[in-house]
Amino acid sequence: ILTMGTAGTASFGDGTHATAQFHSPTGVAADVKRGAFYVADSGNHLLRQVDTVTVRSSYTITTLIGLQGTAGSADGNRNTATLTGPHHLTMSLGGSVLYWTEPSNFIVRRLNLASIVVSTIAGTVGASGHVDNFASAARFTNPTGIAIVGQDSHLFVVDSLSGSIRKIDLSNQQVTTASGRSDAQHSHELVDRVPLPTARFSSPQGLCAPADPTGTSVFV
């Protein structure tokens, strides 16, 4: 086990694994292609990169995207994009795109790792709700967990407060409800061993999917 960051210190600082600092890190995603992994540094409103190509004792942490301590929702490049409390992360199977949720902004976003450009793919900042639709017309109540499935074709997103699992078709950014209910009366109950559309969840938080191009399973 190798500790990244200074234990007991909620702050900010790039550097080696022993000197770098984080503030409320929440999600991690591995990038096998580049020999790195990414951390959602929620309290600092940043995505951080941990370089693991070097020897273990020399792992370094740098800021990948966001402006330290500045909450926002601006899309753009490394110098202009802003985030608000990035939560969970997932990496495309091809290793070219990083996706994450921002619960406080009610949106799902992505980072092109070649160009280092951030874009919002679903939801609208400041607009909470449970609406299936395309891109910015869709609404989330509290997007938390996220996982990519299939051949980089779909994202599944936990919409915690609505007790539902949402699905984003990456070919056209259409958001649909894959499982669970959005109404307050029935969203927070447990109904198991039933077809996906009729299953129920009580405040789901995270999910993951095997690195499988067939995309047949997600775990909540």
C-alpha cells in the first residue's frame, strides 16, 4: 500500500506522492494506456493526475484540469475549464476520454485526453429534476456513480436522490432511465430479482462495469 497525499491534511499541492495534498478526493479511474490514474479532488474542484510510469518512490501528482479552489461549470481547455465538486470517474475502454459526474451542478462531463478539452454531455447547471431527453435538455437530481459499458457506447449514471440508474447513449447524448423510479413515493424501496426497468433502489451511490466490450453487466 502506498499513500498518495499528506494524511490528515485537507489542502492543495502538486508534488510527489509524499508531499502532494488533496481536499476530499472522491473518485479514481485508471489509465493503463498512459500509465497513470486520475483523482476527483472534489474539495479543490479539480481533476488530478498521478503518474505511475516512474519508479514507485517517485510517483508525482499534477493538476490535470480545473482552477484550484474555484467552483464553476465552464467548458474549455486546461486554462479555462472550471469544475464544481467532481465526484466519480470512469475511463473509456479506448483510453481517450475521461467521464465524471458533478452532483452540485447536476451534470455529466467529459475530458478529451488528447486535446485536454472539457465538455458537458448531459444535464444543465443549476437545473435539478428527473427528465429523460437529449444532452442539456435532460435533468438529474444528484448524479454520483458513473461507468462506461459496451464498446465505449453507453454511460450508466447513478441518480441517487431519484433512486434510479440513468443511461446515456454516447452516439447522440440521449438520456433515458434504465432502472428505478423517479417518483418520490416509490423511489426509495427495495425490489429485487425483477427485470431491469422494474427494479427499485434506495439511495444508490456508486456503480462499476467490467472492462468488457460486450457490455452485459453493471454493478450498483
